[in-house]
Amino acid sequence: MINISFWNILWTVFNLLILFIAFKHFFFKPIANIIAKRQEEANEVYGKAEAKENEANELAKQYEEKLASAETEKKQIISDARKSADGQYQQIVADAKANAKDIRDKAIADAEGEKKEIIASAKKEIADMVVNATTKVVGSKTGAEVDSELFNEFLGKAGE
């Protein structure tokens, strides 16, 4: 049978209190300290990792901004190059048109000069023919027949 004695219960409670104090002092406190240190280390590592992640995000953001800036700069350079090329194209076309106009004007002036020379030469030849015909007619005949022959001779030579 079970015997319940007051002293037995008292000694059991006393032993339990001593064990509880001993465990608390030698077991729970060191374990709690170790857990706290580990938690602090984990928090520190987590904080460092979070700082590194923020730094990496900031660097990625700066890279994206530089990339966007480079894209904008590229577009600006291309736009400037197109404007410059268009300006050069317009200048070349204007120069070519001016040269063509100068060449055309010179050709027209040369043609006018040649035309005048040809007309002057033709007038000189006609005058020489008239003089030759007059000399022949005046030397041999006079009158309406002479004029008619002179005119026919003139037309014959003019046709040559």
C-alpha cells in the first residue's frame, strides 16, 4: 500500500526545489544565454544581409539609371548625326544646283557668243558675195538684166 507521510512529501518538494534551482542556475541560464547570443548573431547576420541587399538594389537602380542615360545619350547622338548629315546633304545639293546654274549660264553665254560669231561671219560672207557679184555685174553689164542676174547669182551662192 501507499504510505503518504508529511516528511516524505516535504523532502520530495525540497529536493524538487533544489533540483529546480540547480537546473535553473546551471542549465536554463546558460542555455538561455547561448540562445540569446545565437539570436544576436542571427540578427546581426540578417542585418548585414539586409544591408547588402539594399546596397545591391541601390547599385542595380544606379545601373538602370546609367543604362537609361546611355540610351538617351545614344538617341541624342544619332539625332545630332542625322541633323548634321541632313545639313551636309542640303549644302551639297545647294552647291550642286549653284554649279549647274553656273554651267548652264556659261553654256548659254557661249552659245550666244557663237551665234553672234556665226551671224557676223554669215553677214561678212554675204557682203563678200554681194561685192563680188556687184563687181562682176558692174564690169560687164548694166540695167535690169544685170540686177536680175546679180540677184540669181546671189541666191545661188547663198544656197551653197
